[in-house]
Amino acid sequence: MAGKGANTSATKGKKKEVKKETGLGLSYKKDENFGEWYSEVVVNGEMIEYYDISGCYILRPWAMSIWEIMQTFFDAEIKKMKIKNCYFPLFVSSGVLQKEKDHIEGFAPEVAWVTKSGESELEMPIAIRPTSETVMYPYFSKWIRGHRDLPLRLNQWCNVVRWEFSNPTPFIRSREFLWQEGHTAFATKEEADTEVLEILELYRRIYEEFLAVPVIKGKKSEHEKFAGGLYTTTVEAFVPNTGRGVQGATSHCLGQNFAKMFEINFENEKGEKCMVWQNSWAYTTRTIGVMVMVHGDDKGLVLPPKVASVQVIVIPVPYKDANTQGIFDACAATVKTLNEAGFRAEADYRDNYSPGWKYSHWEMKGVPLRIEIGPKDLANNQVRAVRRDNSAKSDIPMAGLVEGVKETLDNIQQSLFDVAKQKRDACIQVVNTWEEFAEALGQKKMILAPWCDEEEVEKDVKARTKGEMGAAKSLCTPFDQPELPEGTLCFASGKPAKKWTYWGRSY
Amino acid sequence: MAGKGANTSATKGKKKEVKKETGLGLSYKKDENFGEWYSEVVVNGEMIEYYDISGCYILRPWAMSIWEIMQTFFDAEIKKMKIKNCYFPLFVSSGVLQKEKDHIEGFAPEVAWVTKSGESELEMPIAIRPTSETVMYPYFSKWIRGHRDLPLRLNQWCNVVRWEFSNPTPFIRSREFLWQEGHTAFATKEEADTEVLEILELYRRIYEEFLAVPVIKGKKSEHEKFAGGLYTTTVEAFVPNTGRGVQGATSHCLGQNFAKMFEINFENEKGEKCMVWQNSWAYTTRTIGVMVMVHGDDKGLVLPPKVASVQVIVIPVPYKDANTQGIFDACAATVKTLNEAGFRAEADYRDNYSPGWKYSHWEMKGVPLRIEIGPKDLANNQVRAVRRDNSAKSDIPMAGLVEGVKETLDNIQQSLFDVAKQKRDACIQVVNTWEEFAEALGQKKMILAPWCDEEEVEKDVKARTKGEMGAAKSLCTPFDQPELPEGTLCFASGKPAKKWTYWGRSY
């Protein structure tokens, strides 16, 4: 595994040449040109490769491994809830797709249609699923007969296609993306309501415990809810740099709308015919983009340890006349010890790159912890540990390696969340009037405002804030409601306010 | 978990009604009408639901769990080989798709084309991947520069679409299917050759160790090899009932054909520009269909324990006046003990079905081992175990439950393989002349014949055997070659034979 020796004689000129070749270093700064910085960091961090079809992206192993770690967690959790995996076809016939009117109105403009196979025209165009409600529910109708067939709880991991034309952005808005979609049917609304929140809690955990991104749990407005559903709950994230909210993941109660259109009925214990109550819920590869936007910095990606496919990168730092073999052996021993303790650790023994180049390379890729081993460390039976998140350096004695690394990684995970939460919280602005609202929006805030909860008023807010930066809309009504003193008026309409709701621009 | 008591008073009439309702029992026999039997068994066993678009099928949880078990195995094995997962887009532009001429000729008639999004015509039609060589290799060209970038070893788990018009069959031939596709690039042909066989061995293990289906490892003929590749290796299965071979999974060496077209070059250690050597390899959900065809019987599915999502089904058999609660408790204790020992066990406590109905139900679903617990078993501190594969019954003392179940399941797994191999071997016929060949083909044999290895001769064999049942073709040239005495002539051309090759009809 170890290389034959390190090339320490790399001249500055040679290093520069290498740098150019591999695109090391970012040309844009996060605070100065966020959009360009983001595009550059996902490419240079080797998460994404741009594809020759606009709006489609290649997920490279560095991104895919993050998706797989989240998938392993979520899949195990839903299996505990007795939700089973299945796979429904990619294609849906146009008749079935159009069965639920509100639903198809929400998706119609983005549906991709297959009309040809080989040289032959198909008799009828066939749609590619933008989501699978209409794909699945005719079969729910077939499979559900009596109360003993309920609950029916299915999930699938798959790709979906939404042919959007506005601003494709890697992970955040792409024409094809990966997701899981859960589809469940219950005898009672109570069971459905309970599941909606159980799933939402898993989504919160993905963001907060895995991606170290703080989110706000709440309910979407009537205007923003899932097309055809009864109500939509969401975990909302926020990107301070752009002042935009991001719908992190959504868990919908569909009520009985789809049950009615697709005739999903069952006979209850008394022999009466009833309609089922349904949910659907999903999270997507968007999660990864939100994480990059929140934690990344001018040196590149910053990955939380829980989702990093390499948590610790070990780099030998041999000097002239030093015991190079001893250093390489110490690196190998360090990796071995850490792997055996369950950490994802690797060493970079490449002999055509200098240690300094390697530092930059792994910083670009966002590896949470770098361990350097040089002659001094070897002599002192220690390693030097450098955190990616705050550049803090410390010496860890070899004898306490596992404990030291564990503590540091735990600390990084927590610290990433704390810092992100602090920044997010600093962006939250409570307002009461339209003037305050307009000012806060200009300052890219996530705005908490008292609202009358009328759809027309939300449309009006959108219309009044239209502009170059995009209109403001409601993000969510947080479950955690501050007190609403009697007589409080809606910030936008002046009518009596019913609730506090978050507003802002959004992705 | 336990039901409140079993309904043992079900009249025959009521049972019949239930039977009708759930479609229990098969109307076709495997030996009499194989095609109808197969369609019925995959539906009644709850693996497949037919979909309203022809050639597309719904994979229900009972099938999906088998896929997931194989995926867990294979994914871990390839990760050990340092192959990394990624995800490339579903779509490919027509220019890129057509870059490798032989390749596209092989796939063109089956390619599905997207031409519209919403109400708008796309500027250029976009293809849905039938396989991802042309999707991936432009980026291989970009990522590979020097010998240090090699090997590049990627895999993805995804869906692909081949819009075939001939005889769609669940799992075996469907317009969309799930698979993994590995795509790798090496500096030398030797490394590529080695990987081809390492992967083929994993495919053999999936068939033989997991699905208990015997396969023959070998090489495809020039006529049957992967379009655009250098050579194709395969694991070939055989379905005795229909006398057809099945290409089980293939591992291709692509040579340098794609490297040439996509300009995938690297600088070697001497600074010379070289082309990479590439492989691609895949197995699909077809594996599940082969398993059903080989092991299923007139009572339904027969699942090998290693892939069964329920390995042991525990059924309470209470009689009038018996200690029903005691029986239910014993069932619960049995499931708990087995689950804790790592088996996938469940109990069926439903009180609206008789034990007999439950036996048939779980036999239809192919659960390898049924455990019955009645008053006598309770009194004797034992359970009754009934094997799905051969209906053998035995009593297992509760004290030796885990050991007894382990031994029985191991035995079932081995026995399924042994029986299948015996049946398959009985179908193999060695022939030397055209007359023997024609006779063996009429008897639905898997025919091993000496062959001159000329493509024209294979085409000729196809032409001469055309008929209602479909033409014969070469299945594979087995790696394990019997002795070929000097002077042996080709069965079809009479020219000197170069090798023994399997021939037959195939799926």
C-alpha cells in the first residue's frame, strides 16, 4: 500500500503545473460570487461532473457515498416501521397520469414524454414519472380490499424526471434526480397523521444529525402544498449567503383525494365501505447540495464526519534525511488502527505530490480531519491532527489515537451544526408590518411574520415582491409557534393574524 | 403481536370463498403449460403485478427483498475490489449514443426516445439509456490523463430501458429493468482480463450460492458477444421445462474499441500516450425470474433460504379446547428465538384464516420452512417443521430449535441446488453430427457439440433451425472444455472442430 518514497524536491514551478492540471484551488469566493463558487466547489470537490444534457449531472463516487450513508440510515428506520421496499415502473400512461386533476396541473409542464422507440412512433405517448402517486395508486385500489390489508406501506428508491427550465443547479434543481418516495394507506386519518410526523422527524435527523444542517419543521401553506394533497409538512433549511430558504424534504398527508379518484376503498370491521387515508413523502439528492451550500468555504467542501466517505486522511510528511520508511509505516499503522476502530480512514502515499499539495487537495474534498505524520511526530509517538472546519491543530498521542480521533470527529460534527445554526438564527428576523418585511427581505432574511393565512394574500405578497431576485413566498408555518398576542394583524393584509409563518425567497 | 384467538370454525364454504378472493392455488401446472404457470406463479406469489403498459412490471416487496439481498452481497464484494458507486444520467444525447457504430447497431431498434416536455417539442430527441457505455465514456476520457488515474472502476445501480417487442416476460424480458452496471478502465489488458473473471465468479456465486441455480461459465461466440466489445463471458443457466438456455449475467472485456471512439488515453510511466483497456459487466432482475422458473412447482414459488425475506413461517394450530394462548405464546417465543439467532422468521396469527389455508398461502409464496405448533407439540416441547422443497416433516425439540432450523435451512439450500443441477445435467446432450443435434434440439436439450467456431456457421445453424419454437444458437463455449480428439469435425459444417460449445434455444 505504501509508496516507495515521497518526492520532496517538487519545485514551486512543478507544483503550480500540477495545480493547474487538476484544477486545485477555487477561483471564486463564497461571499463574493456564491453561484460560481457553488458550481466550482461541487466540480472541484469531485462530487459532480456537468453533463452534456443541460440540467442533468453526474453524481461521482464522492457524492454517491454520502447518498448511500443517508440511505442506509433511512432504509433501516423505515423497515423498523414495517414499510417495505418495492419498484414501480418509470413509465406512466397519459390517461392514468391525468386522473387527479390538481395533481397533474402541478406537474404537467415538467413531464417528459416518450413518443418513439427505435424508428417507430408509439401509438400513445408515455410519460416518465415526475413522482409516482398516479403510477402506484391504481394498484393500491386492486390490493386493498378489507381492513386487514391496511396499513399498506411501501417505499421505493428511484430516479424521477422533472423537465424544468428555470436555473438548473447541481443537486438543488436538476431534471433527473434520485430520491426515495414513500406511499402509504391507512384506515384512519389519525394513523396517517402520526406517520407524516414520524417521517418528518427522520428527515429532520438526516439534516441535523447527519448533514449538520439546522432545519425548521412546519407546515406548508395551501398555496405551496403538494398538488392534490391535503396538507404538506416540511423541514426547511436556509442558505445565509443567498438569503434563500430551501424546502429540505416533505411529508404529505394526501387525505382522501387520491383514494376518491383511484377508488381505493376497503371494507371496515363493521362491513362498511370506506375510503383509505394516504400519505406520500420523499427526500432527494437535494440534501447534498444544501449541505455543500451551508458548510462549504473558500478552500472547498466541508463534510460532516457522519457522511464523509473518508473521515480521516493520513498524510506522511517526510523531510530530507528523515526516516521515511518509519513515517510511512506509522501512517499505515494509523490507518489500520482507525479502520479497525470503525473509522473511515485512508492514507495518501502518492509520491508525485508534495504534502502541501495534498493538504489542499483533501481540504478541497472536505475531509473532516487530516492527520500529518512527520519526523517530529514519529519521535514523539504522536500525530498532528488538523480540523477541516476551523483549521485547529492538535497533537494526539499514538497511545490515545482512537479516543482522540473519536472526540475530535464528534466535536467537528457538533460544531458544524452549532456554527450553521448560529448563522441561520442570525438571519431570522421577526417583523410585524409590510415595511419591516420589505426591509428584511432586502437584507436577505428568513422572515417570521404574523399572517392571516389567506391564499389570496400570499399571491399578493408574491406579486408585490416580484423582481430580479425572485419573489418572496411563504416557507412554512413552524410547529413551534411563538405567542401570538390577541389583536395581532397580518403583516401583509392588515387582517387579524392567525399564525406566525416564515417567509422569504427560496430555491 | 399475537392475535386474540384463532378462528377454527371456518366452514368449507367460507374457506372456498376466501380462496377465491385471494386467488390461492394455481390453475396451471408447470409441466403442462409452463408459460401460463410462470405468469400465474409470479403474480400469485406476490412478486409481480402486471402493469398497464405492456412489458413493464411492478416489483412487489416479495421480489424486491430478494433483489436487495443479492445487492447487499454484490455491493460489498465489489467495494472490497475498490470499485466505487456513482450515478450517471438516465438520458443520453443522440450524437453520443451513436458514437460507437457496432454498439449502437446492437441497441438502436430498442431505444426509447423522449421528444417532448410538457407541451413543448425538444430541440433534439433524447434517448433513454439502454446501457451506459456511451453515457459514461466521454467522462472517462476527461478524468483519465495519466497512469496514476488508473484503474478507474465504477459501478451504478439503476434502471435501464430496452423497448423490445418480442414476448415480454416478467423478470426475464421486460422493457424496463433494474441492474448494476460496472464500467472499468485499466492500463493493461491483463488487468482487464483478470477483472472480467473475478466479476464472473461473483455472478456464479449469486446464481449458485444464493439462488441455488447451477450455471455454466463460458465465453459467448463472436455472433452473440456484446455489441462493440472484444469478448463476452457469461454464466448460462438452463430451464429444463422449456429446454431453453438463459444468459444469466455477462462480464465483457471491451478491449480498446470504445477507448478509440471516445479517446480514452493516458500517459504511461515512460511518458508515452496509450489507450486504456475497458470492461463492462452487469446482472439484472432477470436473476429472480430464472430462480422462479428453476425451483417453482405446482404449489407456487420455492425460495432458497438465502434469498427468502421470510425463511421460516410459524403457524399456530389450535384445536377446540386446546390451550390456545399457550400455543400463541409458543409461536411468539419461537419467532423471537429464531430472530435473535439471525433468521428471518415470522408468525401468522391471523384469526380469519384456517391453518390449512395458511399452509397453502405460504407455500404459494415459497417460504422455505414452515413451523407448526399445536397442542401435541406444546405438550412435547417441540415444533413440527415442514420443508417447502420436498414436503419432508420433522419434529424439532424446542431446546434445539436454533440448531435444528439452521441445519434444515442449510440442507434446503444445498438440496435445491443439487436437485436443480441433477435436472439440468440430465438435459445436457453431447452430440457430434447434425442429425444428433437436430434430434437433441427436438428433445429440448442443452447441446454440447464440437464446433469450427465460424460466425457464418452459427448463422447457418440459426437459419436451419428456424421454426415455431425459435431458432437454436450458441449459448457459450464452456471454460471447462472436455477433451477434443484430433480430427473431430464440426457438427454443423463438417470442418475441423476447434472447441466444444453449448447450443440450444434460449430466452
